[in-house]
Amino acid sequence: MKREIGSQLVAMPRLWSWFLSPFSAKARIAFAEKGVEVELLEIDARQRPARLRELNPTNRVPVLEVDGYAIRESSAICDWLE
């Protein structure tokens, strides 16, 4: 998915999340408070996708995927939003 910002097309950030993770909730709340649109990818904690391990070697959520880069850990994601 892409969205237009100014005159540029930018890939929409993708947030890998799990609904029971308090750290994922922290990141989701930060996006909502800032009014930033994000593509939410909810995982099944018992069957984590291979792509998640590619983005985060610890295989944990949340992970924010932006233009091919991965930002791991909720605090780093919140800092990126600032």
C-alpha cells in the first residue's frame, strides 16, 4: 500500500502486532494518538510468520516496517513517530 504525502508516494508503515501484547498495544495507541495511518498486521503467536523473523531475529512484536526497514521495540517505534 502506498499513500501520497505532498507530491511523493510513500509506502504505508506496517505494524506487526499481537492483540495480547502490551508492547504492541503501546505502539498501536501511539499511532492512534498521533493520527498516523498504519497497516496493522496481527499475528498468531503460535504460528509466527517467517517474515517476522526476517524483520526481528528475536521473532517478537511489535515491529514497524517502513520502506523495507524494520524498527523493533515499542519505545523505538514511539520515538520514530515523534
